[in-house]
Amino acid sequence: MKATTEAELDKYKGQLRDKIVLLDVAAPKIGFEPDAKRYTAEELQKMADYKLEAAAAAPNSAEMEQRLAARRTMLALRTKLSDMILSEGAAAILSSRGGSDGTFFTSNGAPYAADAKPVLPELEMAPEDQLRLIRLAEAGIPVELELETRTRFQSQDLKGYNVVAEIPGTDKKLKSEVVMLGAHIDSWHAATGATDNAAGCAVMMEAVRILKAAGVQPRRTIRIALWGEEEQGLFGSRGYVKNHFADPATMKLLPEHEKLAAYFNLDNGAGKIRGIYAQGNEAAAPIFQEWLKPFADMGATTVTLRNTGGTDHLSFDAVGLPGFQFIQDPLDYGTRTHHTNMDTYERLPADDMKQASVLVASFVYQAAMRDQKLPRKPLPAAKPEQRM
């Protein structure tokens, strides 16, 4: 099926019963750049030079709205296409969301709400395999496929779960305050979720192990959280923040809101840490610069005021808490492993993860021991329909 408008769907009516439907896919481009990279000194300097005023003045709202409108149109068409294929009595759908050289990016698939309506089985594959089937079908050459899909809908427990542990604080005045670190424990289904985000979980757990092995007596409590349901919309961390600190929809602060000293997150693959996103917190930036100085020979020197999105520190930032994500070397995260069938153990560089563990342990220790909590930005306004 090739359809870029709703009208183009009509030509397939009456032709799909008991068929396996191949969705059109673009041919992969030949790559002339390496899959994996580390940040250059020039790229890191550009991050460090980032100015909040420049971001505020950027006149791209019209362009952003145009992109969002195009995406809404595309999603609406895809929904109509799926509904039409189901109503026509097709057997299954084969699709591809891009990739190359045997790598394919998987997608969210069918809705996961308890009351979602049924959809056809849909299986994703590498574009080279999909395109071969398309060429055979277009040439009129018979194609035989054997599919097996076993799906079970779990309805006994619809809750999500976080994993939480802590090292209790020892200071009489400060032990009720908390320094948090975290990463999300859920992953996608095409592989084993090694870089997204077992790597982040392993680094954060190792950072806590280092602190325990060193026998530190933190003044503040150190709490690690491995979040569930990040991939569905930060549900694990958002639920935790709402229950413990504040609801961004009302900005009514709970007592624990005052007690959080900082939250540190790791969720950009398995690359070593090169610095930290200060998330627009100008008062925290010089503190981080001092904390990074011992790690200059490990390549971690950069503090940027830039915001970065897409992961659990946003849940904390949304209610005015100091939440931060570390800058990591991208390696092949965006090209090979992020939400793909290549996200396996073999993509984890041990030396990078050891470096990250030591640096995270240091940051958490510094935050737990300093006299004051980390500085905060002004409280944001309530956002009744907040989306992150």
C-alpha cells in the first residue's frame, strides 16, 4: 500500500481480505559518515557558550507549529489507514520505520490503554527485507510468508512500578533532605534494551555501590530510583513527583518538595559523561563547573545552560525542582541502538560506563555533603494540560 492522502486509500478497498499488507518504505540512503562519534572540543564549546537570552529570542514558534501540524496530519492518516486495513479483513501488516544494514527502528505499535480497540497484528522489519518483498509483489512474483505472533493482554495489574532504594543521611539537620539519582528501567522490544536504558540503570547502581564500598556517611539521604514506564510518557517519574513533591497541573507543593536537594538522571546511551545540562539553572552552573574539575583528564568539562528533553529529569524540572541530565558521548546511540534491534549487550563500552559511574558518584556525594541544597529556578506556573 502506498497512500499519502486519505483519498488514496480508496483504491485498495475490496482488495485486502486475507492478505498480508506491505506498507511502503523509503529506500535507505548510503551512509558516508561514521555510525559512532564522540563530541569534539568545538561541539562541547558550543554547548558551553549557549546563552539563555538567545534561546528566548529564537523566532521558531511558527516553524515548530508547522512541524507539529504535519506530524498530526501524518498520524491521523496512519490511524485511518490502520482502521481501513482492519475493516477490509486483512490478515496482518508488515511495516518498517527506517534503518539500514540490518538495523531497524521499532515503534510504539498499538495503543496500550486497557480499553484500546483491537488492531491487526503488525510486524516490523529491516527496510532492505521489506523492500525486497515489495519489489517481488510489484513484479507479480508470488511471495509466501509464514508468520507466527503470540500476544497476551495482561489485565490483572495495570499499575506501573518504580524500584527505589537509599543510603540514609547522618546529619541531624540534613538527613531529612534527599539527593536523588535515577534512570528508567523499561525498554523496547526489538532487542534487550542495553543502551536504552540498562546502561543508565547499571551506572546509577554502580555509583551507589561505590559510595557504599567507600563507606561514606552522607549528610543528606541518597536515594536511587529506577523508573518504570518512561517510554510511555515518563509515567514512573511523573507519578512519583506528583505523589511526593507537586502536581504540575496545580503546582500545589507537598512538604517533601522543600526537602529535595537535587535529582541527577542518565538516559542517553552508554557513552562516557562529558558534562551536564544545567537546564537553564544559572546559579547551579558554577557549582557544577567546580565539581567537574577533578574529571577534566577523563574528558568531562562542559556545563551548558541548554535544556535537554525526553527523559525523567523533566518530571522534576516541571515542578521547579533541580533536575539534571548528564551530557554523554553519543557513540552510535542515535544511528544504531536507540529503539532498534541492535540495542544489545555488545553495544556497551565498559570503560565509558566506569567513567560515568565514578563521576555520578562524585556529583551525588557533593550534593549530599554541601551546606545548602542546590539552587532552584523560579517555580513554574501551573500547567493543567502539561505534556512532556
